[in-house]
Amino acid sequence: MRKTISIGICFVGFLLSSFLGNINAPVIQFLDSLNDDQLKLVSHSFDDNHRTTWHYLPAKSWPREGISLKQLNDNQKEIFSNMLKTFLSKAGYSKTQRIIDLENVLAIIDKDPDYRDPGKYHISVFGDPRVDNVWAWSFEGHHVSLNFTILDDKLISAPRFFGANPATIPIGERKGERTLREEEDLAYDLMESLSAKQLQQAIFRDEAYPEIISVNDSEVSPLEPVGIQADDLNDVQQTILKNIINVYLSAQLDQIANERKRKIHEEEFGDIRFGWAGTLDRKDGHYYRIQGNTFLIEFDNTQTNVNHIHTVWRDFNGDFGRDLIKEHYHNADHHKHD
């Protein structure tokens, strides 16, 4: 069962311009580094359907518009790297780079370097950050989808998808590394802290879903409310749940993540539900979701012999800056008639 919740723009992560500074500048610098042919690849109108079309499949399985990393020279790659660092926290940037580098691991495991190519991550810019007060950009490839919408002094970064295959690296110098370790381990910590009665509430399905429910939908409504409610957790368990949510927020710029964290904790935390599907045996596939009034987190580890993770953060009304844009155009139309 799905239900619709109308929430104002206040829930979306935002900051005053004093925090963001001139966030347009690194994107303009990147665009200025491109030649004419490259600019044609990367530049799109703000209303292009491609702006809200996304996926986490490899490039050969889901061809993408935009310019790829392998189409940039070394100087342009460095400029783009600085651009990405401007829009992500240090933790978010590091996680993105480690996920991209997993393509090199998969190229060895699968013996298919053409399909598993870390250069096939694409950048698109929607609108013109030089002159437009509302514009957007995305960075996407296998297991990474980052979507940023900018309106004046506000920045929205949703939806956000991170995946890891392999979830635990089995070979090479990075053997044993787990890129999305906290997202998985903290959820197990919470489940292992629950009483028998609480477990009955939390586990809503005996078998894990093979994939996140929201998949790559452009827009997501609240899913069926399942699992245990935050108000039914003790203080220690609530702290673990907050820590899980914080891990998903931590990819954003620190000030934006902290503001969103504050709003969630003050305005909707008691209503949040944590639901688990599958057994508690790590060898078995497992899925969980955390759903509040304004957001959805999904996690699954079922594929590739339970060594392949998908995670996503969705904002019900704020993905791709929808509420921000709606408010902007409403105010613009209002002023036209003043």
C-alpha cells in the first residue's frame, strides 16, 4: 500500500549562501576547460528529460548522455575532481572514488575490462551556472548516481545511490576491504540489539528482496509502513538508528548533512520505521529500509552470492529539487502578476 504525504520544502537539505559560497564557480571552471565538442556532450537544457532519468547499471547496460571521464584529459579530470569535492563531503568523495575503483577489481574477476571500465562515468550539466539561478548537474556510472540541483543559495543532492560489487573484495591489494561496511554493520548492530518481541516487529518478510524496491524510479512515494517504529526502541537502539541515518547523510556537505539531521531528529524521528527482510545470517541475502515522513533509505545485499550491495537515499518530494523548483516557479509567476 502506498500513501501520499505532502511535506513542504523545509525538509530538504539547504544552507545559506554564507555556507555555500560561490558554488557555481567550480562548475564554470570545469565547463571553461572543455572544447566545443566536449561542451556539446556535457550541456543540456534544464528541462531535458535526462535530468531525472538515472540508473546504477554499468555504462554498456545503460548508455548515458553527457561526457565520460575517459573523454577528459588529465587537466580536465583534475578540475572535475575539485568540482566533485566542492559538492560532497570528504567521506562522500572518498566513497565515490572507492566505488569507481571497484571496476578495476571487477575487470580482473570478470576478465572483461571493456565492460568494467572506471572511465565510463558520465557528467551532465543542465542549464547554465553562469547565468541561470536554477540549474543542475549529475555524475553517474556503475553503482554511483549523484544528482545536484542548485537554486540561488540552496543545494539539493537527491537522489543519491551508492553500490558495491564486490561488497567484500576477495583478491588483490584491497582484499578484505568493504566499501559500504557501516551501512551493513550498523544495521546488524541494531537487529542484534532487539528483543524477541522487537524482532517480530522489525522483520516484515522472511526472504530478502532481490533488489531495492524503488529501483531507478524518477519519483518515489512512501512505501508500505513496515518494521519497528523508532518510538518503540530504547535509547541505545535509537542511537544506532540515528547513526545509520547519519551514514547515509554523511556523503553530503557537512553543513547540509547536519541541518537535515537536525530536522529529522526534531520533526519526524519518532515516526521513522526500520524494516528488515531476510534472516540474520550474514551468509543469507538481506534487505532493510528506513522510512520517515520525508525520506526513504533502502539497502540490499542479495546478488553475487550475497556480496553485492545497493543503497539509496530518496526524498519523497525533494528528489531532483522538485519542491525547490515548484516553489521557485510559483513565486516567479506570483511576481509576474504583482
